Amino acid sequence: MSERKSADLSHFLNPRGIAVVGVSAEPTRIGGQALKLLTDFGYQGKIYPVNPRYPEVHGLKCYPDLLAVPEPCDLALIALSAAQAATAVEQCGKAGIPFALVLAGGYAEVGAEGKALQQQLVETARKANVRMVGPNCLGILNLKDNARIGFGGTAQLRTLKPGPMAMVTQSGGFGFGVVAVASYFGVGCNYAVSSGNEADLSLLDWVADLIERPDVEIVVAFMEGITDGRRLVAIGERALELGKPILVWKVGNTAIGSRAATSHSARLTAGYELYRTAFRGGGLVEIRDVDDLVDIAKAFAIRKLPAGDRIGVLTLSGGAGVLLADRCVESGLKLPEFAEATTAQLRETLVSFASSANPVDATANGYNDNFASYGKAVRIVLADPNVDQVLARPPRGKSARPWSENLVQALQGVDKPVILQWPTAPDDNGDVVTYLEQNRVPCILGAGRAVHALAVLTDFARKRRDFQKHGRRPLKRIVEKQSLDLPARAGTLGEHRAKQILARYGIPVVKEALLRPEEIDALKSPPLAFPVAVKIESADIPHKTEAGAVKLSVRDLDGLKQAAREVIAAARKFKANARIDGVLVQEMATGTEVIVGAVNDATFGPAVAFGLGGIFTELIKDVTHRFAPFDTATAREMINEVKGAALLTGYRGRPALDVAALADTLARFSLLAADHADRIAEIDVNPLFVRENGVVAADALIVLKA
């Protein structure tokens, strides 16, 4: 139901009144838990228990049905069985209650009967003009306004605390548990939404809403799968525009995980590589565990983005400095040389046996001056024009508090982020950790974790600078949409026809001639100069090599005739009923092999894959993706991303290849895939040869959908 007009969800998050339908006097039952969460945690709105069995519940008047509930009532929390929920949703419409939260499972996640119940629920909500969360969910936590709307053990924890984070989770039990863990480590959450089966409002609906809220600075999305990948990309762009990251925790990325995700909520998931393509753009940040969430949320809580990727590192231990330096370099961050003035000041400030280079090793001599010289060193490095951000290890013990207070004071008016890699147990000087983080100086355990948080902050800042400079880059078409004469049926096109379609979009293809079988023996001269390749032309045999229907480096006319007979015989042996349209004779092409492919994904639409051919694709999976259509600038980004890109630009004395022609071809290929996404399911060009001058497609496959 995501195509329905978007609604203002403010009264879903903080309703003026809530009807608890199916309320129970037993606090352990779901209907009893739901009521207890509202009454025990200070919900400020009206509470309307609904159950015809009770005149009152825990001192509150109980209503027989939703039609009897007085106004204002913005939300019905439906704690009924799957078979009964649709009736309650219908009553919501009649009572003028705009939102419903359906807790029960037993819908699409359990099979055909459940799917039918869910479809009935959806149709009822549509007719009633009611927007709905669920079914099969835990509810909504609004910790900012004390509205805990739902059930479950985690929702009853008093350790949960509000903060600038919001979370939307397709697994309520797991996601709410993550909120509890984040709270423990000092990351508060204003809103948490369990989206359940998403019969109506989806994870993307909620993320799009929450990212716009002024009391939300960062959104976390625990995602098994979505149905509209392009909307995810668009929301990511909006997040970047707002300067608010969306941390995406995608699961179901393996074959087994994908099956588990499907059985959990009947939610299919696209290939993980396409999700990763989406995560690289906009304000989306992929995370893989709760440590990532906590660390990155703390880094963004600084509310300062670095101007570049240059890191100044300071420690009281040489080994720690080496470790942090290694992790920075591995993460693509730079440790620049300090300016001469900085180095001179550090030498004056620190003891003679300290290291004044980056990373700075101030040594344990700080114990002799209560680490005042070390604090001054941090300020000196922070002021260096070659440094964009600082990563330091603070002292511990009795010196930790005064040192930290001086640091907080020094950071006032400074626009460079500072992250501290906490050097000891989190409860050692725990009060200092709390003080620092309350003043937006994050303390992160572990060298790798601290550096990863900085790297994420740096990459987000880079993307935001690019966005602010260029905005949403309009597509620069290099070829207009071409009309294609495609057969109405679904299925595979022959190679010759596929190449004709490529040529319509200006993609260079090898010279070739299609000969009818009866023409072969009568040939007096070759259609092309030798050597040539000889292949079967059959839409029913898309993988000709597997059928033995390809002969390469044929060097004379007799050999051509013999090769033609052999590929025809091989094709008929491989598939007796295959349609044979002829024999394809084509020039032998050379160059560096790359592959280009496109798939019209059900979630993300047309997407293009690019990689170097041969071992690079088969063994090391050196492939990158983009969503079609795109321009040559994006195509160049793709080319530069593959690990073997140096082979195209002149590696170890080899001549540089025509990367400009390759980028042009990728852009044209993307336009073909996007322009005809209604008919083209897949395209495969393998190999595409890249030469010193130009490129040429030696083989092509196109699969049509009806």
C-alpha cells in the first residue's frame, strides 16, 4: 500500500488518544502489557481500553467497541487475533480513527491462508481510509514523549532513554533490543518503529518521515528487504541534503539468510550487491553490527564534519600510535606531515624523547605534569592547517577529569571533529566518559572501531561536500531513446539480433555476417577477412560455448565451411528442437576483456554491472554496479572502482587503453537498459574488448520479458 498518499505520521508517533482494542486485565497478556506500558511510563494522552467483557480495567472505563470511544482518539492499538483484526480496522474508519497498529502475527509470514487474511486486512484499511503499522509487529516506542505503544519485554525497560536517534526495524524483537544496547552505551533514541509485515506503512515510509523531523539527527534502518529500491536511493539523497545519516543494517544477504528473511515476514530480498550499490550513494551508511551503530552514532553526535581526510593522531603509547596509524591507512585516511610550526611547537612542549611526527607519541612522561603538556599537544595538532580531524587516546586515572575539562573548553569554537579512543575499560573513569560524551566528545573502545567511525564520518562529509557543490546531477544523455523492433514474446534473442540492438545505441560491435545453413557449401569467398570466428545463431542456445557451437581462429574457406557444419551439428546434438537461424561469421577481436551486464531487478529496476573479464570476474569478483541510466562521469567512477583498473590505464609499461570510449559505452549501455526496462530483463556483453583506440563487443545476449 506504499503508493497511497503519504500521511502526516505525527499523531501516530504521539497520539492524543489511544484505544487499546482487546485490552486484558491480565498484565502478562499482550492486551494487558499494552495497557500497562501506557499507564506506567507516563503517557500524557487519553487511554481508552476496548473490550466488551469489562466495564473497567485498572480504574479506566472500558468501552465495548471503537464506535463508543470518545474523541480525541488518533490510534487504535489492536491486540486481537489475525482473524479479528480486520473488523477492528473497519470500526476505526467508522469512528474517525486515522491510524491502526496491528500486533498479531499469523498473516503473510505463515503461508497462503495468512496471505489471504493480510490481503483482507489491507483492503479493509483502504476502504476505511486508515493507515496501518503491522501486522506481526511489536509496536512503536516514543521515548521522547513517554508513549510506549505495543508490547514486549524490551519495551518495559526503564533503562531506555530518549536521544537524537530514530530506528525503524523489520524485526521488532531484535531492533528494540538494539535500542536497549545503544541506550546502555549512551546513545539515546527518540523513536523506534517495528514495521512488521508492512501491509501498509513500510520501513521506507517511516525512514522518509523520521529523517525530516527536527528532533531526529540520525536514523537506523534494520532491513531484511524492501520492494522499492529506487525510493531508498532517493531517501538517501534527501538525507545527504539534510546532513542526516541513515545507518542501514541489511540482513538476509546470503542464500540461507535470504530464506530466513522470507520465512520471517514473507519478504523477498534483492541481491546484496545491489543494496551495497545503493548504500554507497547519498546519506546511506551500511553497518554490520551494534558496535558500528553505537560508534558511528557517537561520531555524528559531534555535529561537526571534517573538511577532508587528513588525521592527526596523538597517543601516550608508541604501540597504540602505530596501531592507529595502520588502521587509518587501511581505511583510506591520511596521516599528513605536520606544518613546520606545529612540529616546532610540539618539540618545545613535549619531552625530548617524545615523537613529534604524526602519529605523536607523547610518552608516559605526562604523569609528571598531570598531562598538561599532552593536552597542549592536542590543541597544537588541532590547530595545524594540514589536519582536518584529530584522533587521540586520553589519559586515565586522577588526571583524566581535569584533562578532559580542558579539552572540552579548548574545543569551543573549533570546527574540527575530535574522537577519543578510550584507552581502558569503559567503567574505568566512567564518569569522565559520561562528561565527555555529554559535551560531544565521543569515547570509542578499540582502535579499529574508532578509526572506522572516523572513516564513516569522513566519507559522509565528502559526499555532502560533493552534493552541496553539484546538487542532484542531471542526466546528460549521449544518445536519444531509440525505438526497437522487439518480438512480443518473452525469451532470448540471438546474438546477431542482440548486437543490432547494441548498435542502435551506438555501442561498437564486431563485423559479422549471418549465413543461412544452405548458403555455406556454396560460398566462393569469405564474407570477412580471415581469421574469423564461427558460431551458431540460435535464440534457443544462449550459451553457445557450452553446446560446442563456437569455433575460433578459422583461417581459410574450407575451414570456415567445416566449422559451420560442425557448429550446426553440435547445436542439434545439444538441443534437437532448437531454432537455428544460421551461422554467424565474425571477425576475431582482440584487446583487454571486460564484461558489461544489466539486469532489470524487481526491487531496484535496471542496474548495470561492470568488471574485468576472465579471472577477475570469476575468482575475485572484481565487479561494480550502478543503477541505470547514468552518464559518462558515473561510468568513469565505475571503471576506477574495480581492483584491476590499472590494467586499463597503462600498467607496467603496457599502453593505456581507451577509457573514454569504455565510459561512453557504459553510459550508452545504461540508457538502453533504462529506456527499454519494460521489455528487457537482462543484457550480457561478454567479452567487450577495450583497445588503445575504442572498444568492441564480441558477444551479446539479451533476454526479453513479455
